[in-house]
Amino acid sequence: NYSGPGIGLPVSQTTRLDMIQRYSPRHRKESYSVGFNRSLTGGEGVGSDKMDGLNFTMQSNRFKQQTLEAEGSLERGTRSSSGLTRQSSLLKVHHTYRELAELTVDNNANLTSSSDNTEMSSTSFINREVNSTMFFQPPEAPYSVIGTARVNVSDVSAQQTSTRTRVANLNLSASYRPHEYITMSAGANVNVTNSERTQ
């Protein structure tokens, strides 16, 4: 596509290319996709910007009572006018297990990162997280149990200073209903946070 010129603005032109490939086996229990994109923007007196990106997705129901999903992306861009280079990435994984209506377990893992770099400065950010949730209730039983666990670690750096933060959470709750009009509940929660800064 082409844009410009606007009032008092130089002519600029943007070109974008997108490609994607999808695949699914004959049994239809899995699916995959991979994509690539490139964007170029430039014009007289405005410099040029370039952005490249890769991405993928997958989903699987191959195993009984389980699903697995994953997605990820990687982008890298440059700006000639400022000498800035920017890069970001993302990865997500989700797993689910279900045992009829009695037991459900959800597991997640996430990774995100980004960075900006020039000749004079640089900054970066990385975040990692793992969490899991479990729900249990036998058929026609008067009680149920829910438990969650989460661990998160993040790193931030700018110039010669970096900070790492760790967070852990654990929650457990249970409910019991001995009578139609009576419900008893109990729960416990643990949180731990730690932060370090270095120069």
C-alpha cells in the first residue's frame, strides 16, 4: 500500500508482506500454523523503518482427556532515523487435563521479553510465569477442593542497573455442604515476594 503526501509532510510508502502455512493431519487431532511478515516504511526525508516477524500456533487433542495449545512470536524492528533496534518475543503453553466431571487441571507457562537498543542506551525486560489450577469434586459428593499455584520471575535492566523480582503464590480452598441450607468453607493462602537490584 502507498500513503502520502499529507499537508506539510513528505511522501512515505509502506510495503507489507504476510505469509502463513497451515497443516492438520488427516486424523484432525492436531493443527499447526507458521507465519512470517515483513513491513517496510520509508520516504524522502523521513528515514526508514523495517519490521520482521515470525509466529506459530499449535493445538493437539491426541491424548485422551487432554488438550495442549502453544503459540509464539518473534519480532525485530529497526528505525534508521534514530538507530533504534527493537526486539520482542512471546511464548505461551496451555495444558488441560479433565477426568470426567471430577477432576480438572489447568497448567500454563508464559515467557515474554522485549529490548530496545541504540548506540547510547539499552533496556530489556523478561518475564517468566508458571501457574496451575486444580479443581476436584467427586460425583454427588457434598465437598469440593480448589488449589492454585503460581511462580513469576521478572528481570528489568536499563543501562547498568538491573532488577529481578520473584513472586510465588499458593492457594487452597475447600467447601462442604452437609445440608441444603448449610455450607462450610475454609481456605489458606501463602505469598512470597523477593526483589534484588544490582548496579
